[in-house]
Amino acid sequence: LTALQKGEEVRNLKHYWYTSWPDQKTPDQAPPLLQLVLEVEEAMQSAEEKNAPVIVHCR
């Protein structure tokens, strides 16, 4: 968890990194990726900021 601050505004950032995605391919198995999705959803539900966006990006 990282706190970012600009002036009086503070935003908390939680970063998830899925390292098993093969380069230029799709994963061979879905369960590890689905586990990551579940972890992110659980974190969203327990977070104080309920309407915070989830941003997904590749390298």
C-alpha cells in the first residue's frame, strides 16, 4: 500500500502484480488469474473508499 499526496489530497494505492503471465501469450491455466481477481474484489469490498477505480494495465 502506498499513500500519494498532492497538497491536502491523499490517495491510497494498492498494487497487484501478476508475474505468471507469459510474454506474448495467454496463461495456460485460469485458476491463478482468477485467484488474483478474487483478491482484488475482496480488497475493494473491505476498502474505506468504496467507489475507487480499479486500473488494469500491461507492462
